[in-house]
Amino acid sequence: MPASNTSVDYLIVGQGLAGSLLAWSLLKAGYSVHIIDDHHAHSSSTVAAGLINPLAGKRLVKPDNCEHYLEQLRTTYSELETFFSQQFYFPVKMLRLMKEASQQQFLKKRQSDPAYYELIAESFSANEDISPFDNKFGGCIQQQTGYLDIPLLLNSFTQFFRDNNMMEFRQVDFDKIKPGDQHIKYQQITASFCIFCEGYQATSNPWFQWLPFQPAKGEILTIESDQYFGDKIINRSKWLIPIGNNRYRCGSTNSWKFTDDIPTQQGRNEIKNNLGRLFMQKPDYKVIAHLAGVRPATRDKKPFIGFHPEFCRLGIFNGFGARGSLTIPWYSRVFTESIKHQRALPDSVDIQRFYP
């Protein structure tokens, strides 16, 4: 618990990946922070695989700002690894298998585009031998891919924040948050601003529930096998990530209709069926973990960043969906610089785009 009458620059609600990296960015910029978290009770970050893949969908399209995302994630995660003396980011090449023959036209188009040269190393034709994986439609080797060990990073952040009296575990009572013209009050805490980083729980936030969230439930498995599946991430719609010690993460499902964040037998079966289709022969493995979480996706596939149009002391940093490991480091910097230098946020992510 904070000392009575604690005063800080920023009160942050939620210590998932978004809240943690934003807090880190604000601290580096010289601001004081205090974080309130509900023990990650509804955080998708704690169950996410942390996959980093710049080329999305069957058309293999890279996002706007892709180079900025990649440069900033390397800078941020390297900095955190040095600070915490832990490895969090694991650069791993990806074996990208086409799901259907029509994808080959998109792959050829990307390979002829100089903007994609650093992302695609080589391609292979259909039915080339890439044992033990099934290769009906060809594919490529992607570069600048990998994964982030999000639970390990969040645990390190939690220890750091608590050791420095910057964090407490409790449920936030919205009725007790009192926004004013000069500051906000929450019980014994006075802050210049409060920024909500609650993930999909923001759909119940009284100040930001007007934003068009489109949360999606995802499930992943961790498996163990004596068979060697190689040292690359395997991706054909669903993915398989080698994490060491004969273990792999595989997933994920994507459901827009759900009632809870509990793993389901349907999700388990979907992942196992897709996993089997990656291989020429059914692999031998055992499931050692089955997790589920709800991604804070948005209707326009863009993050929600900025301050409330009426309550200017209340902000939000949310809506990063399945690409948080890739994009949050850069957007943390963008938001912090916007605050520090009073710069406008990019129109594409500023929440003002939805406010009449």
C-alpha cells in the first residue's frame, strides 16, 4: 500500500504488458508513477505467447510503421534485459507455410518489393522436402520474427515496482476516482493524470466504454515432445514456437463470441487438429498446459491512445490486440513524447477519432 497522501505524476491502472512498458517509458522520461493491478486477474498478457511476426494474414502484409516497431522493440527489450539481467526477447526465424495455393501470388509480390527484403530470407516451392512438416503449397523463411517471454518480463516488472513502492495489488473502485481540473484523487493517492491500461476490461470502464472494442478470446497449448521439431517458429495460420527443453507453445484460437476467459475443450481440440495438419505424420507429444485469455482488440485494428475529451486528466493506453509484443514498445515512446513535448498523437491511434 502507498503511504498516506501519496502524490505522483501518473496513476496507472493495469500492469499487463501495456501498463508495464508505459510505466517504464514514463519513468525514463522523469515522471513518477504509481500502479494499481488486480493480480492480473483478467490480463491476456500473462497467458500470451508473445509472438512477434511483422507479416500478418494470408496476404503477408507488413503494418505501417513496421520498421519503427522493430527498431524500438529491439532497443526496449535489450535495455530491459540489461537492467533485469534476464533474457526476455528471443529472435527466432519463422518457417511460414502457405495455407492455400493462392497465397503464392502474394508471396511472389512481397519478394519483389524492396520494402520486404529484410523480412523474407528465401522461399520454397510446393512439395519441396521440409520434413517433418507438410508442404502442400510452398512458403518462405521469415526474418525479424521471434517471441517475448511476457510472464517472465511482467514478473520482473512486478518485483521492481513493488521494491520501489510504486505498485499495489487491489481492484480499482471507479466510483472513488475523482477527476478534477488540476489533478485526480483516488483514495489516498493524488495524481496529475490517471491512465487506464486494463486490457479488455476497459469495456466496463465508465469513462471509456464508448470506444469500439472488439475483444477476442484466444487459447494456447504448451506441449512437450521427444521428437525434434526444429529451431524455427512454424506458422500456417496456427503456429508452433520452440521455447527450449523439448517444449513448444502452439495456438492460437480466435473467438469473438465468448462468456469467460476459461480454457475450453473446443479450443484444445482446434489447436491439436491444426497442429496435426502441420506435419506429414501425426506428431507424438503431451499437453502440459492449456491457457486462455481475452485480447483487447479493436474494431478498426488500431490502438486506443489518448486523453478523454471531457475529463482531460483521464487517459487510456489500450487496444493492442495480438500484436502487443511488436507494437507496445514504440507506442509507449510515442505516447510519452506526446505528453512530454505536448505533441499531437497520430490520428490513426488517437481516441479523438471516435468522439463526435
